[in-house]
Amino acid sequence: MYEGDLERPESLREALTGVERLYLFPVPQTAAEVVALAAESGTRRIVDLSGAGADDATFEDGYHVVERAVEASGLEWTHIRPGLLAARTLGWADLVRAERTVREPYPASGYPLVHEADVAEVAVAALLTDEHLGAAYTITGPATHRSPRS
């Protein structure tokens, strides 16, 4: 088994050998170098984890940096752009157990959380089939439901 660190791209060289398809976690500072190493190692396709905000061309963030590096590589690509991940709510567990309540700013705004397993399912489809090449998918959860007090 090989190990590597996305913040130290050279450490990935051995791990990338023989990798044809890569799921890339976003590390904007080294994205271009990691993508170049992947291409040099023979990778043909990259599916990157991005974020829902990346579909807003007026807002520049680290996801844009990663997406541009992937697109500029000349490799096959797909961007997976989840909204807020359900794991974010794990921080509420103690409060829910103790008080059966959640305190968040702007509770009436609501946002459909997406489960990580759903993001993984889309990523796997993008890695294994050719139907998603050159696509960017913004993934959110089901519609929010507000209580009558909202």
C-alpha cells in the first residue's frame, strides 16, 4: 500500500503509478501539481470533490482553483459539487440528546443537507461510466421542510 499527502504532491508519485481514474479531494494550494503528477503517471480521468458555490462564476474560492486545474489538464473530468453535507449536523448530537433542540442562526432559512453516501454514489458513477464526462453536478438533499413555527 502506498501513502501520500495532497499537501506534499511529490509524496504521491508512487501511489499514482498505474492509477487510471482518480477521485480528487480539493487542496487548492497544490491542485495543479497533483493533477500534473496524475497525468504524468497515466491517469486518464479525474473526478473532483468541489462545492455547490463553484457554480457561481462571480465568487472565487478554492473549488474554482481545483476545477480549473482539472479542466486544464486535458484529462477526462467530472466535478461533483455537494451542498452542505449531512455530517455537519453531528455537532448537534449532544444538544439534541440533552435539550431535544438545535440552535442555529437563521433557522427559517433551511438548506437541504446531502448525505455523504449520495455524493459517493454520484462520484462512483462518474468514475466508472463515460456518461458524465465534462459535467459538473451540484448535489443537494431533499427539499427542506419547515415546522409551523418557522
